[in-house]
Amino acid sequence: KFVEQFPTVQMLAAAELDQVLLLWQGLGYYSRARNLHAASQQICDTFDGVFPSTYKDIISLKGVGEYTAAAIASFAYKLPHAVVDGNVYRVLSRVFGIETPIDTGAGKREFRALASDLLDIENPDIHNQAIMEFGALQCKPKSPDCDVCPLQNKCEAFKTGSISILPIKSRKTKVRNRFFHYLKVSVNDSIAIEKRANGDIWAELYQFPLIETETSIELDQLQSSESWNDIFSNSRIRSVDKSELIVHQLSHQKLHTYFYHIVLDENSTDLTFVNYAELSNYAFPQLIQKQVDLNS
């Protein structure tokens, strides 16, 4: 649907961000949709609507880093830029026995320099694809089949028995626990929604009104909170139904989530309400969309 709606970079650039996010719904990593939109506008404004063909210009696009720029430059234009992704880190660290942590500045520079030295500059696209595929299919993260590996005789990690510990990361990513209380506030045929702000997960997507707490709390604690009273101080609440706990895992966050279906006699809040039938016009993160689908 996304490609059908935006067949050209000009059409994507001209679209409203809300429309872009709606069509991206369910694909995850919503920052990619925002970056695509911003990059399309850069291409139209800076490059006359033509995708740039040099590494310097490609990496100037919003959302394009060293890996993506090298991949595009080599695959699309056969430019001699080495791609370094997780597969490449793994192959190079094992074959050459490199113990420099890959998540440090020094490690990234060392691996990038090595990958560039090894690059077949006459066929950079084939070389890059080959080493990435080798890491994905042969030199796998766990239990690689070293017995049939064509690089076994050259592999330092195989010689030293360090396959399982390479590549090395200096630190593990800490998972952050968050506690979300979504308020499904309804009046007649309408339900309250709000847009998420920038600077957090799911920026500029829509959700039900949210109260976030530092720890897990019970319903009576939530109802006595300042946030609850700010919303419902002048309201006559007919009923409140609390869902079961839903744990939603993101890459670096674990969301402990409850949904509360709250029925009001009338709208005496400052919340924004839309008709249930109009919910399909708004982009929601998948966690919220599942709740929307329950009411559709």
C-alpha cells in the first residue's frame, strides 16, 4: 500500500506526515517512515528530485548512516565503499581474531578500515553481498558449521577456540521497564485519542490517553493520582473496566501495559474525541491497534 500510494519521490515528499505514518502502520520502526519522508523532501529540494549518486550526497540524506550509504553506493552505483553490518563484524572478528569491541569507536574504525582494505574495488557490490551472505548463512552467530567452512584454515577464532566469544561487545544494552496505563475513554459512539510527542517511542503516532507511572500500581492508586484527577475531576464516570496485563517487548524497552475502558455520561474533559468509525484514519502503534481492532 505504501509503494502504491507513493510511486515517486515527489509524491512522497508532498504527502502529509500523518498520511505517511498511517500507510506505514504495522511495519514497525516508525522513525524509518519519518526519515523516508524527510529524505524525499531533501531529494526534491536539494537534488532536483533525482536520488544522489555519490557517497557524500547519499549519506547526507536524513536517516542514512555509514552502513546504508555504503550499501546503496556499492549496490546501485558500484562505488568502492565497504559495507560493515553485524554479519561483517562477525566474519572479520573471527577470521582475523580481532578482540576489539565492535560497539566502541575504536572498534568501528578498525573494522571499517579492514573491510575497506579487503574490498574488491572492481566488484564492490558482489564483494559486499558475498561477505554479508557468508555471515548470515555460514558464519552464523550460534553453532556455525566450521567443519565445512572454506575459511577454516585461515580462521584465527577456529584455531584458538574462540568462535563463541567473537565478536566482542563491551556492554550489554540495558532494557528499560516502563508502566503504561491507557485510558479508553468513551462517550456514546466516540472515544478519546491523542498524538504522541516527539522524543520518545512512536513519535507522532496516535494512542489512547496515557498515564505512565514509575512502578506497577493498582486501579485505586491510579484513580487517586494527580494525573487521573487532572483528566476526570469534573466527570461522571459510569464504569471502569481494567484489562489483563499486556507486556509489550521493544528492542530496548519492556512496556507493562493495562487498558482501562472508561465510560462517561458526557464529555466533561479536555480530551479529544473521535467517532469509532473514524479510527481507521489514524496511525496507531501495533500495541494500540490491537485494542482498536477489538472495537471495530
